[in-house]
Amino acid sequence: MVWDETGLLLFLLWLLLPPLYAVALGRAYVRRCSEMLHRTATIRDELLDLMEGLEGVREPCAPPEVLISVRR
């Protein structure tokens, strides 16, 4: 069987396109995950700072009321 140039080119394209497509999708996915991780870490740090600020402002709690159990 003799392959002409067009058939060989199409075969190589068919052979190489799926891995290249997977690499491109993988890179986009990794970049998106990296950005989300950075945003999540920033939000976590802001929340921890807010929690530390709230702990300094928190007033001492009154002792809990004693509940009387009612039996029937």
C-alpha cells in the first residue's frame, strides 16, 4: 500500500491531535485550579484575620442559666 503525501499528513494529524488537545486542556485546567487556589487562600487569610479581630472584641459570656427539668 502506497501512501500519498496528503494521506500521510492526515494520518499524522489524526495521531498527534488528541494528545496535543489533552495537553492544551490540561494546561488550562491547571492554570484555572491554580487561580482558584490562590483566591481561596486569600479569602481564608482574610477570614482568619477577621476571626482574630472578633476574638479581641468578644465580651465575656454570662454563665449559662440552669435549666430545671420538668418531669411529668
